[in-house]
Amino acid sequence: MTDLQTPVSVTPDSDPTDSRPPATGGALVKRGLAEMLKGGVIMDVVTADQAKLAEDAGAVAVMALERVPADIRAQGGVARMSDPDLIASIIDAVSIPVMAKARIGHFVEAQVLQHLQVDYIDESEVLSPADYANHIDKHRFTVPFVCGATNLGEALRRITEGAAMIRSKGEAGTGDVSEATKHIRQILGEIRALSAKSSDELYLAAKELQAPYELVVEVARRGALPVVLFTAGGVATPADAAMMMQLGADGVFVGSGIFKSGDPVARAAAIVKATAAFDDPAVIAEASRGLGEAMVGINVSDLPAPHRLAERGW
Amino acid sequence: MNAPAPTIGVLALQGGVVEHERMLRGIGADVLLVRRPEQLAVLDGIVLPGGESSTIDRLLRMFGIAEPLAARIRSGLPTLGTCAGLILLADEVLDPAPGQQTLKVLDITVRRNAFGPQVDSLETTVATDDGPVTAAFIRAPEVVAVGAGVQVIGRHLGRVVAVRSGAVTGISFHPELTGDTTLHRQLIASARRWRVANTADTAEITAVSANAAG
């Protein structure tokens, strides 16, 4: 290539050929941002410094929250949307997309987060639910939503309400990947079973899934959800992340697993690398070397049922 | 007789890969998902997809693909970069993530997220030199300066969102999400010409070495 020429400044001017009025907040651009996150790692961060560290390690986005799930679990009490100052400081600190959590059903927290111009809202079971019957009507928002699901019916109900991305729930704040495995297998297994059904069986399937018939038919035909499916809840090592990808997840959320470990910088980069090269054991082995202590973790089987976050969501 | 389908690579480290793959297959290309440097040799063209540009940059360097890919594009490989792919092509990024680098194969300066956060992402039609393209802009970058030899081929709200230099086309937006094949067809046409030219070269070299050997 020749030397860089003195760049010519490009001045904005009106262009009469921009014909169609621009349309923001459509399903295409809401779902589209999630498509662009595929193959990536979204990391929980509680400070602007952690957000920068995550960006530097190669995260595709960060999730801004006040306490990571492991601390929510340890400290108890009601967990709510983060302080807007914290969210704004994280948006200012990084150039990658910033997500933030609202409580299930808390549409005013969601309005606040949209006002703060977060790029995605997670209507999350990790926070204390605000409504034990209804989720947020996500169609009313310009900002897209990601929601958790433990099975296909739950995923389809969230998509019906307007979710533009689904994450399998796993069990947040445990460092135990077994629930993440269970939920991603459950959702993808149910999709495979649905695709094998004859068209006259899909009416009953829709009834059993408690989801709209048209959406059930769409999923059966595509053999996939109409939105991106990430996995979450207990991923703590590069091998955990690669396993989720091999099971069929489009990407991974890592919450407490990074900043509750001995060496967050190294671990964050290693999980990014293993997620991208998820089918290459040599790369995963290399990424797994010398990472220091993983988060200590809690076995999900030791958690009494009321403390299992995955059971929140209806 | 139909010419055999060109082989188009889609850089598959992170981002919106399958949308390009499906679209390219649908209009008659063979598609190779590129994850290793040795795959570059067989390509007649390549798509650098949308995704998170700072992540793709890190993975390109981590897996040793950045340098051979840049060399291949400089040697004339037909290339289409969309959104993050446009950023990867650029000589200069105004607001890089810390440590973010690019392939430096296109003499332009870009600004990331130039159209605002996700709430400003939108669908629209962009007039380009190749015809109108139905496009999704998602946290899209903007071309803020172009060097000599780089053609501006499309604008949105008066701002430059599509450029071309030789066989390299870079766009801020996502036609692969809307299903508009205009620019992908153009890439395939360019890839066919590239292959014919290179096959001729190879044939000549083969003939020359055969003569030398004889």
C-alpha cells in the first residue's frame, strides 16, 4: 500500500436519496445487536475499572451491576437495579456495549435504564423479582432485552413479551456449571424434539409449552430460536465456557467467575480465547494454564430450594 | 458451462458470521469459515463480519491471522467488511479501545459507535453506487476521512457509510441482517474475476516451470 495521503475531510451534507424514514427499535436491530455478540463473552462488572479490564481482555460487552451474584447470594437482602451513577460511569469508561439488570417485572427500572442509554437490559432473576406474575412488556421499549430461561416454554414466553435475546439461566453466583449445562441441554433438546414433530402435533406442543402456536411453528421449522441464545450461571473456567459453546450456546455470560477468582485479568482473557476456539482442546489447554484460583464456588445441590435463583421467572 | 463457484471466506472468530454464510451460499458461493491462517490460501474473496471490533482484533492477533490476512488483502483479495469489519480494514480508528489495532489495508479514518448507542440503531435504505441497499445500522461506525484512491460509494444522513478502494469494500451497516444481497453479489463477481486472473497466472507459472523442467 502507498503512503497515507493527506485525508480529505468528509463534510456532512444532506442527501435526498435517503428515502425511507429511519426506524429505530425494530425487532431486526434489537435482535441484530445480539447477533453481533455471538461467539463472545459478556462479563459482569461492578466498577468502571473492572469494565475497562473486561474490555481489555476482549469481552464483547459488559453487564453493569452493583454486586456480582456470589455477593448477592452471600449478603442476602433485596437486590435491585444499580445506582445510575455507577451505570453512567461504566458507560463512560468503555467503548463496548453496556448491559444492565432490571428486576423481573420492574418496568420503571427498565425505563430508567433505557433513559441512561444502556445498550441492553437484562430482566434478571439474579435480582429480587418485583412482580411474581408478570414480566416486563418489552415491546414498549426501544432498547432490547435479554431474559433468562430454564426451558423452551419459558424462552418462548419471554420472546413473545419482546425479548430479543435469551440466556439459559444456570445458577448464578455458584461457580457450579451443572445447572448451566442442564438448562442449555434442556432448551436445545426441546427444540430438537419439536423439530421432529409432525405439523398436526404442534398444536398440542404449543399448549404444553404455554407459548403462541405461530412461534412454536417457527422454532420447529428453523430448528432454532428466532433470537440468539447465550448461556449463563456458573461458568468459571475456560473449559466451562468451551463446553457451553460445544453444547450449542451462541456465547457465554460470566458473572462471579472472573472477579471472584485469584487472577481476574488472566482468567478473563483465557475465557475469551477458549470461547472463540471452543472446539480446539489444544487452545483450551493453553488458555487454562496458570490461572491461579478459580472462584471457590458452592455446589448447587447444597443450596436449599428458596435460594435457587433459576426458579424465579414464570 | 458454468464456471465453478468461487470460494468466499467468512472470518469466523466472533460476531455475525452465519448470516453472511447463509447469504453467500444462497447466491452461489462456496463458503469457508476462516479460523486459521492456513485457510486463507484457498480463498477467492473474504467477508469480515460485524461483531465487536476490539474483540475480533484481539483474536486475530492471538491466533496469528492478522498479518497473513492483511497481506492477502493487500495482494488484491476481494474483501467486504461490514460494521466491525469496516473498522478492522481502516488505517486509523479515532476512538480505539485501549490497545486496539487494525489491519491497515484501507486508507480511511473511522469513528466507532458514531451514530449513538443501541437505542439509536435503525433500519433504513442506503443509496450506494451499486444501487439502493436495505440496511441495519447497529451501533454503527462512520468514515470520517478518506485518502486519495478511496471512493465514497454510500452515505446515510449525509455521512459516509460505504467506501471502496480497488477490490476492498467497507460498509458501516449490515445488509446480511436484512437479506439484501446487492453488495454480496458484487463481492462474488469480483471474486470470480480475481480467480480467473490468478488461475491464468498459475497456469502461466506452471507452463513456465514445465518448460524450464523440460
